[in-house]
Amino acid sequence: MSLNTQLIRSLRAPARPVWEEPPSKAGLTAKGGFLLLCCLGVLGPLWIVIVTSLSPKPVIDRVGGLVVIPQGITFVNYTELLSGGQVSRAIMVSIGVTLFGTLFSMAVSVLAAYGLSRPGSLGHRFFLMTMMATMFFGAGLIPTYLLVQSLGLTDTYLSLVLPSAVSVFNILVLRAFFMGISPELTESARIDGASDLRILLTIIMPLSRAVLAVISLFYAVGYWSAWFSASIYLTDQEMMPLQNVLIQLVQKNTEAPTGLQQSVRTGQLSSLGLQMAVMVLALIPVAVASPFVQRNFKKGMLTGAVKG
């Protein structure tokens, strides 16, 4: 090896790690195939549920179960479910609990996060440590139920909101995001005579739309999908939200919600088709809301998680 060759090699930049090298064609193909399989694993069952819910009863009976290839479309399952009765009432209950619970949780979380983001606030460190301790230690199910019962909240819709109204993790994310906002903005507003509430409403919240949208979606999905609280705090079947009706519907020996059992027995409706239709109704709000908030996920979550 000549001296010039050794000199050239010594002047070259050191080799980059393997993970910094551009992917090969085989690697790109493997990644694409893996992502395709993941999409099929998610969309495949969803497709089967939707097709089965839209299939007539003779098609479901002929197939003997779930329908993969459409062989006719009918909306009879949805019209029967939404024509009144237990399912329609459960949908309204879920919508009401989700809207009220999300607004209440966001109000409490934003106020708590703003107070904890001000280092000079009264009892700042004590309240912060106390709230963080609840992430690792809990009272348990029985003391929580006894507390809800002693407050007279059983068989009320407040029992579906108040016990799970606040998530400490969401408060910490909001707090970190608020602390990342330039303090010069709040100080200039304070010099002009603005109160803390006005600073929060006119400066902090408009600059935090991304993280507020993400946290709101977290709360909304949590309330919409919750079923455990209703199963232990509610005894009146007419007050049950949609998720609990869905659980009752898919349980063994439960053919259909109240009011539809006669149609199932007479052969007008398919019990499996009704089950799939209720599942689709339970998935629609999350599927509709997620795309509108998706663009805020990266900015909202990563910024709130890194700063502070």
C-alpha cells in the first residue's frame, strides 16, 4: 500500500454507525411489507365487522358466522338499533357523559397545570409531589366505591365522571407545555394589569392549542370507552352507556338488547349482525375525531413531554 493511499484513508471521515446508513432496497421492501401486514391486521377485522353489520340475515346464516366478502347490503340492523330503545338511550348517555366529562376534566386539568407551572405559586412543590404520588399509590377499588357511595353518587351520572375526572399524567404534560412558553409574554401582560385568569385565557391557552387538542382527545376517548365505572356504580339498566350495552350484547346467552329480542327470535334480525352494528356505532366517534387531532399529536405530546 502506497503512502498516498494511506494518507487519503487517514483523512477520510470515520465510518458512520450502521443505523445512520441509508436503508437498502431490501430493507425498504421489508419495512414496507411489515407496515402492510400491520395495516391489514388493523383494517382486516374492522372490514369484517362493518361488512357483517351491513349483511342481510340470510347471508350471515349461509356463511355461518362473520362475513368477509359483501353479498348484499342492508341497513336494517342500524335502523332497528337507532329507532329507539336501549341502544339509542345508551348512545345519548355516552355522548352526554363524554361531553360533560371532557369539559370538566379539561377545566380542572388546565387550571391545575397552570398553577403548578408557576414556580412561585402557593404550595407549588407540595401539591406537585402529592399529585405525582397518586400515580404510584392508589386507595384501591373498595375504598373508592365506599367513598362514592358515601357521597351519594351511586346510580347517578356524576359517578361516571368524578372518580376519573383528573389524570395526573395529562396535568404533567400540560404543565410542561405551559412552562415552555416564553415568560416574557406573561410578564408583559402582568405589567399591563392582566390577572392570572386573563393571562391563561388570552395568552397561554391560544398558544397551547396543539396540546389541548391532544389531551381533550385522551379524555374524550377515555369517557367514551369507559365501562367499568358504570358496571359498579350503576344498577339501573336504563342509565347504562353504550359500552355496557355492547358488553351485555356480546355476552353468552344474550341475544339482543331489550326490545330487539323478539325480532331475533322471529328471524327478522341476526343477533351477530346486531352485535357488529353496535360495535361500529361504538367506533364511529373515535374514528371521526382522531384524524382532526392527528396533526397535533407530534407537536402536542413531544413538546409537552420534553420541555420542563
